[in-house]
Amino acid sequence: MIVIPAIDLKDGKCVRLKQGRADQSTVYSEDPAEMARRWAGEGAVFLHVVDLDGAFGGEPAHPVVIAEIVAAVEIPVEVGGGLRTDEHVESVLDCGVTRAIVGTRALEDPGCIASLAERFGERLAVGIDARNGVVQTRGWVETTEVSAVELATRTAAAGVATIIYTDTARDGMLTGANAGAVGEVCDAVACDVIAAGGITNADDIKALLALGKKNLAGAIVGKALYEGSTTLKDLHAAAS
């Protein structure tokens, strides 16, 4: 399992939100590309970038910043947020991103996922964001009646290689990973699963590893790194 630092973009800056709320943001850097270089320098092997303005607005809002991040590092970068059309997915991949993450569209337009998976293969991931086990969409401002496990099952059946599961109630709260929910998603699918939301320290990484799920491929960490409650070095040590 790899540990993946998160870079969330809002108004061109690197920020973190609490539970995805746009009115609860903290700016950690005016230069997201420099932040990417920092994480790469500390040993990151992958970066997770979210275009928050894109997620709220329904279309990519940071193409220039994302291109700068990709150019700044030599490690793979995955990007999500506002990728609601085929053209959006194409555009983010064309700028050198390794993997594009589709979220809202996976639920609202499920028929497109199989064709996207066939077309882009491992370069496509689906983000499943859930509160209390129920999927949220459109930047986490709309709650559906679909369970995370149900959407994961559909997504995997469509041929998607990677699911990114985020517990939105824990995201940015430093309250620990929801290992139980992550385990349920892993059990429902054969594809890779990456966990996110609430990861605070090495104990959370160990708790995820203790699930013993072979398809648990990674863990995304954001606020804990920015606040200094843990280090990438310590998280890597726990993951190994």
C-alpha cells in the first residue's frame, strides 16, 4: 500500500477543507507546484490533486495550475474535480496527468463509465465519496440514496481499475480512518481501492493494513501532513 499526499486547489492556492465545506478552508500554500515538489522531495511516489472549484462548478477550473504541478515533479499525478464530460477527462490527461478521477458522473451517467474504462484503461479512476455509507456528489453538496458499496460494485463491473473511496464526514477532521467502511468496499470489488478521509497518523495506516485486503492499494493523506501531526516518512514506514 502506498501513501499519497493530497493537494487540493481553490482559487489557485493549495488549501484543505473540513468535510468538503467551501466555507471552511485553510490556505497552506500560494504555490501548489512548489507543494508538489515538497512532497516529491519527501519521498512521495504519487500525488492526488483535487480541483475543488471544478467540483463545485461542474467543470475544470485549474488547468494551468495542474499542468504546472505535473511539470514540477517526476512522479505520477492523479486529478479529480469537475470532470463531467469526456472532453474534461481528455483535457486533464492531455496535460500529462497519469490518472483522471470521475466522481459525480459515475452516479449520474453510469452508462458512460464502461466506455471510459475501455477507452482509457488504467488512466481512469472513479471517486466514491460517502457520508455514513451513502454517496455524495457535486462537491459533496448533494447526498443520494445510493450506498457506497452499491456504486463500487457497479463501477468495478464496468471495468474500472481503481476506486478512490473517501469518507466525507472524516475528511479534514483528523479523526482517524473509517477502516470498517474501507474494508466493506474492498470486499465488494476485485479492483484496486484507495482510501481517504480522516487519516491522521501511522496508526491509521496500520489499521488499514490490518484489514488484510489485497486490493487496498493506497491511502490519501492531506491535513495531517499540512498540520504536522505526522510526516510522510512515518507514514511510509507504517505502510511498508
